[in-house]
Amino acid sequence: MSRAERGLFLVLDGVEGVGKSTQARLLAEWMEERGIPHRLGREPGATPVGEAIREILLRRGGLEIPPETELFLMLAARAAFVRAVVIPAVEEGFVMVADRFELSTLAYQGVGRELGVETIRPLNDFATGGLRPDLTVVLDLPVSEGRARQAKEGRRPDRIEGESDAFLEAVREAYRALARQDAADAVLLDASGSPAEVHEALRELLVQRFPELFKSGRG
């Protein structure tokens, strides 16, 4: 389908504490004001099976999960998310905003868990049926600042948030490298400002990349 006949698949990604959920919410509010039909989803999650997998991966304290098992659980949740949520939303003309997608798996499991980016790529393609986002915005922030934000919010870290600084630093650098390699479909966005400042930069980016949709909105 042409862009006029379909929606848009937009992903917000990045290491822990960069503000993905906040920016997804602010973006949804902006699109609501402009009459742009949209949906939000998170990974892992957004479907019953995805939320069950999320509970296993992030919330089960003391559960030993080998890296390979973690990878296949992530991809299982993604396969359900793509087919039950993303494809229907885009085909119906919505802007589908996902909190994490494929770059997350390449960064966390491919580099952080040392399973190999090139090993994971074909597995991810199988899980998604080859679906790619129209744009992935990687919110970039030093790990120490992300940690400080989470501490300020009083949040207890989940299983992956509780990984070492060295692990998260490796993940952050992987995101930066992956975004540079895929410059046509991924953009690094400085997330060090206030939520309002980052939101403004995100809006400007979307208007520039997709003016037919975001410059005037649609109803």
C-alpha cells in the first residue's frame, strides 16, 4: 500500500531510563490534538501472550534465564505483537508507536548478551515476517543519567534494569552503532533535555521526515 493508504510504524528505543514511555505518551497526546489516529504498544507486551512473557522476563525474581532463552522469549512476544497489533494498526491507517522493537533485541541480546547481531537478524526477520519500522528513534542518554532518572522516580529495577553498568554501557554503544549503520531508517536523538525539550525535538524530527502526515495533521 502507498503511504496515503496505510499508516506509519514508528519505534522509540534506547537504553534504560531514556524516557521512552514518557515520550510515547507525549507523542500520543500531540497526535490526539492534531486528529491523527494512533495506537501505542510496548515490547515485550501489548498482547496477552506478550504480557505473560514480559512477566517471565522482567518480573520473576530469582529466575535464571539463559541468554538464548531470553532471546527466543523476546522474539515470541514480538511475533504476536506484529501480527495482532502492528499490522492491523498500519493497515487501518493508524500511526503505530512501539516502545522498543528490533534494535532493542540486537543491542541487548546481540551485544549485551553476546549472542551476535548477525546471528539474531534472520531470527528476528522470521519472527516479524520481515516487517520493518518506517522510523526508529533511538533516545540517547548516558547510563548514569538514566540510572539517576529511575532512582528519582523511586522505581524498583526489573531484571534487565538491574544489570551492571558495564552491561548497559555496552548496550548503549550498540544502539549508537546500529543507528549509525541504518541511518535511513534510524535516528539518534539526544534525550538529555527535559521531557518537554525532547518532545519538541521529536516533533520537529517527525514533521521533517513525514511532512504529509505530521505537518498539518489529518482527521
